[in-house]
Amino acid sequence: MRLDPRLTGSLNLYIPRLKPLMSLVCPVACAIVLVSCSKTHAGGASAMMMPAAPVRAVAAVSSDVPLDVSAVGTAESITSVDIKSRVAGQILRVDFQEGQNLVAGQLLFEIDPVPLERQIAETQADIAKDVALEQQARANVTKDEANIQQTAAAARRGMELSREGIFSKEQTEQVVSTNEQAQAALAADRAAVESAVASNNADHARLQQTELQLGYTKITAPISGRAGAIQVRAGNLIKDNDAALVTILQISPIYVSFGIPEQLLDDVRKFDAQHALVVRATPDGEKMVTGKLVFIDNTVDSTTGTIKLKALFDNPNRTLWPGQFVNVQTQLEVQHDCVTVPVRAIETGPQGKYVWLMNKADGTVQIRPVQVARNYTPASGGEVAIIGNGLTVGDLVVSEGQMRLVPGMKVRLLQPQTQLGQTGSADTSNPS
């Protein structure tokens, strides 16, 4: 087939102009083809081609970890006593200072005893009067008993003489009436004796009551503890059983009350039945003190889902103070052979918690999902995570430098790996 000469001329005209354009398009097309061909190998190759990232790593270890329950508690006085007066009167003297440590039986207040002493003197005079009246009544009884013997004999003789016709009826009636009057007088005097005895007993009871009230004019501390603010001063008039004069709080021993989640109640009851649970309390800025669990409440607070517990502390140095907030820990048991890693090695992602696991053979890292049962802070060293699932003893996990890692990436250790628990602060410097 032959081309039209006009078309051939046109093609000859445009071919020189297309040559520069083709020289640019061909390299771009080749680059696109090469990128698309190597796209499937980009992930692993890029990671392998990246320089090794500097990290620090620790090995997961097996540890015996105590199962502790932590809470915030409040120190409470075991006994609080409001001191009130049992008698009315005027305060003569205050025998202690505010905030003073008191012992049971120590004198606190003295109330003016003069009014009661006068009542005692008056009652003692009434008792003496009752004794005299009783003696007089008993003497009258003795006289009446002697008189009645005489009148009774006269009455008998009068009756005999009346039967013989010697005494007239009027004479007989007179001697009989005299005997009856003597008997009535004897009964009256005996009643007077009983009245005098009853009055004497009543006055003695009143004397004892007044003496008891006189004893109340000296107010002593019923318990050992610390005194609060004094509400009255010398010269003040007070009423019986009125406002509190001072409040005493027992500080040694002392309670610490705290709440735990209701889910832990069964564990607490189980281990408390085996032995008294040890409770440790740490006031802010103070050293830790140790006590024992003594009380588990009988109901769960439905609003907070917690149950109230109380621990008893001897508190000889007054470390704990009523109303003070303290950090509380109680150890339920010791869990053996737990797999632990530092908390700083745990990362959180969309799928949950994970660690960067280092392959000891080729020095690469991979993501390993883990289940963290709980965290624990030993007495020495940093906080560690107790691994429930995902790691075994000896697995090497990255503890610093995780931000720059990708799966399959090679890493280099900045320093020799350390066993958890051997050096609590082995990975403290930042990776370079």
C-alpha cells in the first residue's frame, strides 16, 4: 500500500518535533514499571535497609510477687469522750492544758464544792435530829411497855372483882379503858420509832447523794488520750449535763478505716480467716507503720461498690492522727513464679497492650501482644508489670527506644541486657 504524498510530507514535518518528547517519556515509564514491580518487596526490604536502631532491653524474669490491696484510708480515734459536768456550779480551776496528752484518772476541772459541803452539814444535822427522835421514841416505848404491864394487871383484877361483885361496872370499865389507852400509846410510840428510823435512813441516803455530788466537783479523765480545745475557764458557771467542757480522743492505739472494691471481699475474707492480715499505712511525709485488720463491715456501699475495713495500729509514737489521710496497703498472699517486665516496656495500641520482642538470633524486633494482670512496685526498684499471657521467662523486650521501631527492624543494644530485679535502674540513660 502506498501512502498519499501529502500525508507523507506531514509526517516528515512532525517526526522531528516528537523525538525530544519521547526522550522524556521513556525514562518515566521505565521508573513506574520498576517501582510497581518492587512494591511487594518494599516492607521487609526497607526495614532491613534501615540502620539498626539503638535501644535498651531487659529479659522477662520469674518473680514472687505479693498480692497487695491498695487504698486511701482515714485515721480514726478508737474512743472519743465528751467531758461534761454532773453537777451545776462555778469552775474554780482548770488543771490541764489544751492539746495535752492525758492519762486516765488525771484531774481536769474543779468545781466550787462549798454549796454541796453546806448541804452535807445540813443533812448531818438532820441525821442527828433523827437519831434523837428515835431515841426518844424508843424511851417512850419502854415506858409504855412498863405502863401496859401495870394497866393489864389492874384490868385483870378489876374483871375478877367485878365477877365477885366487889367492883361496880363503871370501875371495871375504867381499868379496862386505862389498859387499852396504854396499849394505844405503846403502838403510837412504836410508830414514832419507825418514823424516826425512816427519816434517819432518808437523811443518810440524801447525805450519800450529796457526798457523791461533792465527788463530782473534781472531774477526772475517764480515758487516756489527747485533750482538745477547752470550752470553759475558771469562774464560768456551768450546768449539769450541759455542753461538753472538753473532748478527749484516744490516739494510741488508733484505727485506720479504708474501703476496698467488693470484688476483693471474698479474697480478704478467705485470707483473713487463715491469719490476721497485716495492714501497712504510710502518712504523707512519714514512715510506714504496721497494724492488723480487725473489722470487716457487714454491708457493701451500693453507691461506691466498696466495703469498709478497719485496721488497728498501736501508734506509740503518735505517727497517725485522727482525721488524717494515709496510703494503705494490705498483703493478701504471695503469687509465685510470675512473669514480670518493667512497666516502661509496655506499649498500648488499638488492639490493646503489647511489647517489642527482640529476636536474639538476628537482632530484629517484632510486636508481641501481652495481657497485663496488674502492676506492682517492689520495695526497691521501679514499677513492674505482671504478665498474665504473652511472654515467657527469658524473652527479651525493648524497654527504651520503642518510638522509632517497625516490625522486622534490626536493633542494637546500647548496653548489656540486665535481669529485672538485679539492677532496678539499669536503663536510666537515654539512647543516643
